[in-house]
Amino acid sequence: MLSHPFDRLDDCSVCGMKYEREQGFFLGGVPVSYALICSLWVLPIITIWFFGWMPLGWMLGLCVGGGVVLPIVGYRYCQALWLGLYFCFAWHEMPAREE
């Protein structure tokens, strides 16, 4: 699905299925990205700050820095995860394979 870290292919190289189901389909990657960054980056940093293991300035810098850099780096991967989640729960919409 990904040709290199920042580029997504339009169709599957094996079966030819188009990845984008409709216009704006991959906007679903935005809430996936948001949920992953909040739960795996921001929440642990705030927890570490809460227990006094990190100063306030470091906590704010890491949260803001991660909130800016991580969505840019991980958005294509979140699109791939979104496609997998979509077909996991809407498997009946998976196009039939021609063999």
C-alpha cells in the first residue's frame, strides 16, 4: 500500500483494487492519527509530568513538538490502518477477487 514512507499507491499492485473508496475516504486517517498520538504520546508525557518526573517546560515542548511532527510523519501509516479498520468492520464492501 505504501511505495515509500511518505507516498501511498492508488491501487493494489497484486489485485488492482482501488484503495480510495470515494472522494475523501482517507480523511478517516485523521481521527486514527489523533487517537494514536493522544494515547501513545501525549497521555504518557502528561502522566510523567504529573508524577513530577519531568519539568513543565519539557512536557509542553514534547507535547507540542510531537503534536506537530508525528501527524506529518505517521499520516500515511494511519491511512493504511484506516483502510484495514474499514474492511475489518465493513467486510461486505470488500470487492470480489477475480481469479
